[in-house]
Amino acid sequence: MITIDKVSKHYGSFQVLTDCSTKVAKGEVVVVCGPSGSGKSTLIKCVNGLEPFQAGAITVDGISVGDPKTNLSKLRSRVGMVFQHFELFPHMSITDNLSIAQEKVLGRSKDEARAKGLKLLERVGLKAHAEKFPGQLSGGQQQRVAIARALCMDPICMLFDEPTSALDPEMINEVLDVMVELAQEGMTMMCVTHEMGFARKVANRVIFMDKGLIVEDDSKDAFFGAPHSERARQFLAKILQH
Amino acid sequence: MNYDFDWSSIPGALPFLWDGMKISLEITVTAVIFGIVWGTLLAMLRLSPVKPLAWFAAGYVNLFRSIPLVMVLLWFFLIVPQLLRSFFNLDPNTDVRLTSAMIGFALFESAYYSEIIRAGIQSVPKGQVAAASALGMSYSQAMRLVVLPQAFRNMVPLLLTQAIVLFQDTSLVYMSALADFFGAAYKVGDRDGRLVELLLFAGAVYFVLCFTLSQVVRRLQKRMATV
Amino acid sequence: MSYQWNWSIFSSPVPTGETTYLGWMLSGLQTTVTLSLCAWVMALALGSLMGVLRTVPNKWLSGLAAAYVEVFRNIPLLVQLFIWYFVLPELLPFGLGDAFKQQLNPLTQQFLSAMVCLGFFTSARVCEQVRAGINSLPRGQKNAGLALGFTLPQTYRHVLLPMAFRLVVPPLTSEFLNIFKNSAVCSTIGLLELAAQGRQLVDYTAQPYESFIAVTLLYVLINVVVMSLMRVVETKTRVPGYMGSK
């Protein structure tokens, strides 16, 4: 589904990503973790072309992201993305947040888009809030709406960029529950997150990044059982102390 | 385009234009200094706990900010000269246009300066006044020694930007037939039938001066942001 | 000093007899309002376009918009007005300038020059406000729009601009007020707007105080009306749950 092949990126002389390669197969859940500044957010933004990269290649469903001839908007409409700060559109009601892209990008009718939006809103347990505005919801609720908004587009895969790190601790689980459910239904997912509980529960593979390099790329059990790099061992030990 | 440019009347007129520029600068500098002083007073009055004083300052600022500068200058060109003459028993032929222009600009600009300064004073945390009082300072001491120095530091770029605006606005004294830089350029252009060239020249001079100054202000702002 | 106050001057007929001095004053008010509104529409359209260009990821376009702003901000309004009115008609190609000077009546010439001048002058300020509005939005908003499959223009249209415009209503209010005040500068090319009518009244009636007080009050009135209008706009466009609103 997603192929990342020897991707490198730098801002001026600062190297953000170095020779990153990995694959996410259809139906697979891959968790990307690592200390802050390790390049994991940048990597996931490269996957749908939100960040340009200078070397290497990324393909999603066989389509090259870096190719200037690719219609990026069309590709992005098929890849769902969830952001750290939710990024709901504050001037629109929840319903409009869910339907705007369906109408303007996919060309669905207003009724169709609203119906689909409500169905997914119900799924994340927020149907009662359909007519509210984002600013009137809690962080956890906003993030669930953001997931529903991405799902409205019938994505072939989902990208999560630290979806719980801006949330108060008591709201993290409501968001993780939705993500776990999604994973169990067979959605292809690439998640940048520090939630190791989530990784243990649903991940097929775990990628560990440090200083722009993919240091570990292993099955879940191998990673949690015996990470072979010292840096990953330190990282896991630190995470456990929290 | 079939206009034949002829820039030859500019070199000879340079001394006259320079005299005009001196008038423009003179008005700007006077109005900036007086505007800041009077504006600071107005801002302090407006923030003062004595209600009538605060009302007076608010009324003054709002009135001047809601009428056009042109209108203020018309008042000062038509009415203030008479007042000045009768008040100081001046000879009716004394030229008081420059003086009234300066007073007009100063009174007008002080309303704008007062708003900048008020925002600056309010940007200083309330705890600073409390700390100063705790040290035994009076209100005016706290203002003078603690609040204003901090406020002015933050305001310098805004005050300078306002000075650039004021410098541009001084071109309006053209209405009183006073030969400031723009008035001088217009006169030369009119005399030689070369208005096109003189107006373009005046525009270019203003642009170079104001653009350069605004770049200096921008650099200053950046440097202050990093300190 | 003895000054003979005479407020009834406004109801006396003007020398040509077709209206009263009050009529002059009102026609001046009408010109000021029409001129300012036309120029404001132009400034909003041009300023928004330039404001968007200043934020696009293209060096040439954003540089062009930046230069535009600098030109209109660093030349005095009066000089700009004279250039539009006296210089431009001389330089227009294909006889357009001659057409402007010979076929349009002088009043239309003055009005057009004044409108274009105020429009461009104010658009540079609107541009800066729109740019500031767009830049004050979280960076993720643009990414969120793009990630949903919007093209860059769609992202501006549906995501960035609606929010940016709401944020800049207060600063745009003060630009809107400024355009009415700045329109008084246009009396210098002979346009008979409010300030010019006030001046004319002084010449004809020798009652400067009444005339100037009336004009000053009318400007204050415009100010009050515009401010209350914009307050309504601000309330109407307020986003629930966002910044100080409920």
C-alpha cells in the first residue's frame, strides 16, 4: 500500500531524514515512535506530500508522491490524515466540517455528504453534537470528529500524526478506542505515537526513528521483546517510567 | 505613450526644493516631539482613576481620530491664524501659517500617539506597578521610573512608523500654499509647465525616504525581538 | 472678539438659487459616502487578492505583492492622488489619456481619479491585514485542507480565507473608517465632497465656524454609523466557541 524508498530530506544544511525505507502492506498497522525531533512527523507528512523531500521515492497505492505529474490533491483525497492539533475548521459546524470535502472534492451531493457524515459521527459517539462548532467541544471530542472527517472520504489508508499528544490525559483513551476499533476492522494505518499500549494491542510492526534514521523496523513482538539497538532500549525504558 | 519627458527644470530647482524639504522636516520633528509629550500626558490622563480627566482624554482622542486631517488643517489654516493674531496682537501681515500648521499637526497626531502609548503602558504587567508601590514609590514615581521606560522600549518601532506616516501627511500643508517639499515641487512644475515630471520626482523622493526609514524600523524591530 | 453666530445660514438659498446651503452640505456628504464606498469595494477586492498572493509558496508572486504594498504605503496620499489625476492621463497609451481628458466631464474625471487613488492606497493596507490574518492561523489548518484533497485555491477558499476574514474584521473596521477620512484629501483636486463644500460655504457666507462645525459633526456622524455597522458585522461573523465568544 505505502512504499517508502531511501527517502532523504534536509532544510538547508540540516538533515531531517536520511535514507528512510519501509513498507506498509494493505491491512497492516504500523506504529512509528522515537524521541522528539527524530523526524517521524516529517516522514508521515511526506507520505501524502505535505512535506516535499529531496531524494528517494514514496508510492501510495502504486502512485508516486514525489512525481510532479501526480495529481496530489486526488491522491490526498484517498489518504486520511489526523493531526496532532485536530485542525477542525473553527468557522464551520461539525456537520459542515464532515461534509465540505465530500462535496467540494468528491462531488457528492449535500444530502449524501450529510448522511455519511452523521453515520460516522454516530460511530465515534458524537451524533448529539452535530450542530455544534469545534470550539464548543473538548479536545478528545474534536479529535474523534477529526477521525470521522477523514473516514468520510472512504480512505484507502489512514495516517495519524501524534493524535493524542495534545490531549489531556483523561481524554486519550476515548481517541485510542476509536483507533483500536478502526485497526481491528482492517484499516491500513500508519501512526506516529508514543502510546505503547496502543502499539502492543493492534500494531503489526513498530518503527523506531532517531535523528532522521529508521533505527528499528520490526514486528511488534520482536520490538518489545528485544530491541537490538541501545537507543531503542533507552527509549522504551524512559517511556515505561511515565 | 506620446508624452515627451523633460526633466531639465529639476536641477535648477533643487535649492528651492531643499528649502521645502526643510519645512516638511521641521513640521514633522516638531509634531513628533510635541505629539509624544502631549500624547503621553493624554494616555496617562486616560488611564487615571480621576473620571473627569479620563473622560476629557477619551473625548479628545476620539474626536481627533474621527475627523479627517484635512478638516483639522482647514480649521488651523482658516481660524487659528486669526486667533493667534488677535491674541498676540500681531501685525495682520505676519505669516503664522507655519506655526499654525505645526500646532495643527501636533494636536492631531497626539491623539494617535496617545493610543500607541496607552497600549504600551497597558502592555506592562500590572505586577510591575504593584512591585513599585511595595517599594514605597508613589503612583507618578512608579509611572516615571518603572512603567514608562519599559513601555517606551516596546513602543519605539510603532512611534517611528507613526512618524513616517506623519512625514507623509505633512504634504497636506500644500493646502495652505505653504511651500513644503511637495508644495515646492508643485510650484516648480506649475511654473515650468512640467507638472508630470515634478510630481513623479516628488513621489520618488518620498518613496526612497519613507521606504528606507521603514526598513530601518523593521530591522530595529527584529533586533528588539531577539533581545 | 465679536463673532456673529448665524445658524440659519444653512436654510438660506445659495447664490444660484437652486438649493440651500444645507443642500450643498448634503450633496458633499453624498459624494464623500459614494466615493468612499466605491473605493472600499475596490480596496477589499484588490487587497484580498494581494494579501493571498503575499502568503502563497511562490517567491515571485509574494515578492510582487510585497513590492505593491511598499509602493502604495511609502508615497503620501496627496502625491498619489496628483499622480493619478495629473500625470497618468498624460502617460496612458493609445489615446486613452486623451479620451479621459476630452470626453469625460471634469466631475467624472475627478471622481474616477479619486476612487482609483483611494482604492489602491487602501488596498495596500487591506493586503497587510489579510496577510496577517492568514499567517495568524495555525499552520496545520492549511495542511488539514490539503490532506482532505482540497487543491491550494480550494484550501484558501474554504479553509483559510473564511477564518482569516473573521479575524481581521476589527483592523479592517479602522481601515474602513480611514477611507472616509482620507477621502477629504480629494478636495484638493476640486472634487466637491464634504470638506470642499464646507470650504466653499466659508467663501460664500463668511460664517466659517458654523460651516466647519457642521462638517466636523458630519464626519463624526459617519464615524459613529460605520462603527456600529461594523460591530454588527463582527457579531454576525463571530465563531461559536472561538476567542471570547460563547
